[in-house]
Amino acid sequence: MGDCHYLEGNVRAERRVEYAKGLLDQIGLGADRLEMHLISSAMGREFAETTVEMTERMKQLGPSPLRRRGNEK
């Protein structure tokens, strides 16, 4: 890490993502709905593969558990 030519932005971003994942777990949404991948503009194949993998994960996780909880009457 820290390899970004924008100095330490990727390191700070990773810390923020980890913090946000903790918040998602706290509110019942689940940290597994958020990921961070360091992919450069020259890594088109990796971007496509990561996008497909994350889309499949979202399909497996299903709709937001918060939406279901909010619709109960």
C-alpha cells in the first residue's frame, strides 16, 4: 500500500472503508456489501473481473435487510 502517486490517498481511503464497514455492520446492513480494490486504469481485465464478482456477491446477499425491516408494519 502507499504506492499511489497521489501520495497517501489510497491508505487513507482504505482506513475510511474499514471504518464504513464497521458502521454497516452496526446498523445491520453488513460489511460484506462494501469492498475497496486498488485497480489502476491499465488493469481493465481486473476491473471487469472484480465487477462481476461483486455483482454476484450482491445477488447472493439479496435486498437490503434494512429495507425489509423498514417495511414491516
